[in-house]
Amino acid sequence: MKFYKPWIKDNDNKSGIDSLLSWFNVSANNTTDICYIKLIIMNNQILGLHHITAIADNAKRNHDFYTNVLGLRLIKKTVNFDDPGTYHFYFGNETGDPGTILTFFPWEGIGAGKTGTGMATDIGYAVPAGSLEFWADRFNKYNVKQGPVAESFGETFLPFQDPDGLHIKLIVPGKNDNRKPWETNEVKVANATKGFHSIVLTLKNIQATAEILTDILGYRLLKQEGNLYRFITDAIETAAIIDLVELPSGTPGVSAAGTNHHLAFRVKDENSQMEFREKIAGKGLNITHKIDRDYFYSLYFREPGGVLFEIATDNPGFTRDEPLDALGTSLKLPRQYEPARVKIEEILPKLN
């Protein structure tokens, strides 16, 4: 049987999906067949980023910054599965769509970490064209540490740090991003973040990590600028970019507040997830069994460069235990901790 890798560009410079249509001899005007083929692709590929999880030092400060200053919606307030005395916050757009979800473990008093090799070091959010001035002014107003506007891969961005020193960039993407953002009284649609644009992994050597991205997860190398390599998946239009930075003499990072804990790749469902588990295990990597995280199912493995990767499903979603209009308004506990709710609520830091 002929085997096709849709993430590889053909010599005619078509995108992966366009090449696949040509391979099936499907006309670009045949919308029915195109939709069917794209559905096949989506069911069997990584659909970009699902979520990113980072570490904070103070729950209230973390909550206030991301809801009030950055203008994200708190879509779920729960606890760490392994440490129920610590919150697990999920911030995203109105519906908590995959590709918009930034989560935090705010371990009180953990102290500052240090970014370095073997970790995800920079989160990129897509923002509308013309919004960077708004954000620079807003960061000045709230005393947010920020850098000057710069450019990478032809896209302008504004770098800043959250209160714990987590590195984030607001990026004006080269392609139009039609995702609907969450709007607040101070952060309107014209300026609001759309969801993830990209994430940067900093590594001593990118080769083994790049092979995981291309051979297993379906990404392809798009461009290179110096020691920065951009990988992209054609399976989805947004939250589709992984940037690898190669620093052979870099210092390993220290995991604590202001650093990323892991990043999760998105799959449609558990069937697709199990296919990827087989591929990852076949590569000789240790990978967990499926874990129920209440709002998605997870697999975890550490890629050769040291970064913790997760494969997370779309299902069942964040409305399984709260209606859409009430997301994030009450404390939701994993079922095994429900009998201890009163004690847990006493231990958790106050947010108001």
C-alpha cells in the first residue's frame, strides 16, 4: 500500500493538504471530497497545541493577572490531581477551545524557577494587527515587565513577563486568525488574545526532538532563522507552530515559578490518541497509559530533549460539569477528592 506523509512538502511547494488532494486526484472544486479527506486527516493527526501548563508562586496574583490584566476567561477552577491542596487554573477563550488553554499549578511559595535548556521557554499568543500599542500601554499601566516590539519570521511581537517571570509574546500572525476571543470591560475584541500562536522549546541539540515532531507528530520544518527552527502542522490553521531554539552551551532550566511544566498536543479523540501512543512507544520512549483528567484524556512522555509532552483529547470538554455561561465560577474537584471538599476549601488560598 502506498504510504503518504501529508506534512511533507512536495517539490512543487504545495501545502501538505494540497499535495494529499493531488495524490487522491481530487479537484480543488470538489468540496464534498475535500471535506471528507480533511476529516480523515483531522481524525488521524495532531491538531496543534491543546494546552500549555505552567507554574506560579501565588494563586491570587496569578488569577488576577490573567483574568484582569491579560483579559482571559477563567474556564475551570479545580485542583492538582496529585496535590489537592493546590489549585489548577485553566484560562482560555469563552468556550475553552483547545489551542487557547493556558493552565497553572500555583504552588504557594515555591520560589522562582529558571528558564533554560530542556524546557518550553516562551509562549506565543496571537493578537490582532494594530493591537501591540494597546498592550504596551496596558503593560505600562500595570507595571508589567516588557521588551521592545521585535520581529521574527516576518511577524511582529511584543515580549513580556507575567508576575512570576514566565516569558510570553503577543504575536501578530502572518495569516489571519479568525478565532473569537474572550472580551472583558477593558480588553475588547479589537485587541484581545485569540489563543496560542506558538511555543518555543529551548534545547542543547534539536535533532532528536525534531524527529519526534516530524516522524511521529506530523510537523514539518517551515523556516530557519539562525539557531531558531520553525516547525508547523498543516492539520490546522491556528496553534500550529513549534519553534525549536538550539543552544549547545545552554544551561539546563530549573522548574519552579515562572517556567512551563509541560505542553499538550491536541487529538480529536481517544482512538487517535491510542494510535499515537503506539507510535511513541514504538520509538522506544516511555509513555503513560491513558489518564482521565475529567475534561480530556491524557498521555505523557518526555521527548529526547527533556521537555514533557502530553497528548490530550478534545473530549469530553469543559462543559461536562458546568454550563457554558458559568464556566470557572465554582470549585470543581476530581471525584476522588469530593468527600474531602470542606477540608480542601479550607486549605486552598482565598482568591477574593
